Amino acid sequence: MFWSLLISGFMFIGLQFITSFAGICIAIFFLMLIADTFRPALFVAVAAYAKPENRTRAVTLIRLAINLGFSMGPAVGGIIIYSIGYAGLFWVDGVTCILAGLLFVYVLNERHANNKIKEEEVGIKGSPYKDKAYLVFLGALLLVGFTFMQYFSTIPLYYHDVHRLTEKEIGWLMSLNGLLIFILEMPLVTYFEKGRFSKYRILTISTLIFALSFFILNTSAWMGVLVIGMVLMSVGEMLNFPFSNSFAMGRAAKFNNQGDYMALFTMTFSIAHIFGHNSGMQLVAHLSYEVTWYIMGALLLISILCLVWLRNIVRKEDSIES
């Protein structure tokens, strides 16, 4: 985590001096290659420093910090560009990454890591590629991530093209997601985490809520449907992503392979980023928004079937072990 932040900080500063299109593409590729090594290590750190019963909430707290960054980032970026120009943006990005790296060195102490994780580091490591349950889980997660990406690409276009919302109105509607997450995610996850529901049921229900957020868009031309859809998506996100993280970390701990399991977990979202936006745009261009929402909802229903399959696989594993 330290070297990822430190090196990417200097790369952010150097990015401003590259002027060719090909150079920008190459530089961005290597910058993100270095920067994204931070994410798997972060999840491993959560498993090491948080008690098992607190890991889902620990991930939720990290998501809260990320959402705050997403909310503040555009505004702060705009102020920096207006005040000192685009060059200042690269300097601020770079310096803050370097400072964050130094902060990690100061704050984190390996001696404070959970003893359970230290014990797991000894012994034979399992491979996520041979873990059938984990691969099924990643398949379900990929479908969820693929459809979730539409809220950052095709959904805003739908607001503008079909419902004629202005950029300002779209901004307010999109900000509703961040506001709901900031207010409700921690108490919601805390409530569901206390043994009231299994992780499989929570993931299934949240995926169904995701699907409803797409289906409801085709039910009416009423503007309120857009708000209801955004609320449904936000609730689905608040339940699905923290407990998906928790399941992945639990599986990684069981097979004593934190790094490989969590790296594959983050790669799944990267694949969704690569294909989700463009595929959604192509579907809208060649079919329609209405058909696209039905397709996205259908993909999420397939994801639910994968989760049911996952639950059956894990139950068979538990029965064999017992």
C-alpha cells in the first residue's frame, strides 16, 4: 500500500508533462497498474486489523470514505482548476497520494494485526481458480458490477434524452445516491450483520432490489419513478457490496490466500468497468433504453440464480467437512 501510493503520487505529478495522445494512454495504463495494486492489499489489511465480527462494518466504513471522496473530489477539483489551473490538479493529486503513503507508515503497525490472520499465513494456500464456490460468486458479482456501471453511463443519458432533465437536475439526482449511502449504509449494515440474515440471503435480496431499480424505469413516464429507481439502486448497493466484500474475505481466510482471492475480487469489478459502459451504450444505440433496462434486470436475475447455486455449493462443502 505504501509503495503504491508513493509511486503513483510521483506518476500523477509527471503526468502533466506528457502531451501526446499515445503517451497519455501508456502513462495512464501504468499509473493505474501501480495505483490499483493498493486495493487488494487494502482488503487484506482490513482482514488483518479488524476482528472477524467487525470486518463487514470495516469495509462499509472504507466505502463511506470512498463515497465522501467521490462526492468532494469533483468540487475540490473544480476549485483547484479555477484557482491555479490544470497543472495544480496534478500536483495536488500527486502530493496527497504521497502524504497518504506516509500516513500509512505512521498509522499502521504490523504488531496490531489480528492473530488469526497471522496463523493463516502458515500452511498450504488454496487457489481461487480451483475454488468452485468462489468462481460462481465472482460470476454473480460480475453481473452485478456490469449492470451497476450503467448508473455512471447510460442512466444519466436516459435522464437527459428521455426525461429531459438538465445537467443540474441530473447532478442532484445522482447526488441522492451518495447522500443515502452517507446517512444509511453504516446503520443498515450493522442491523443486517447481527445474525438476522445469512450473507446469501442478503446478497440475493440486494440483487433483486438492483433488478427492480431497472425494471421500474419502464413502468411509467412519471418523474418520481427516477427517484424511486435511484433509491432502490442505493439500497441494493448498500447491502450488496459490503457483504460481497465480507464473503470474499471470509473465503480468502478459509483457504489461507488473502492476496490472490482479493486481487481476483477487485479484478472482477475492473472487467465490469471495461465491458459495462460500452456494452450499455451499444445496447441503447441498437435497441432502446427500454429494452436495455429489461436486459440489465434479466442479467441480475441470472446473478440471483448464481447466488442460489453458490449457497448450495457451500452447504455441500459444510456437510462434507462436518
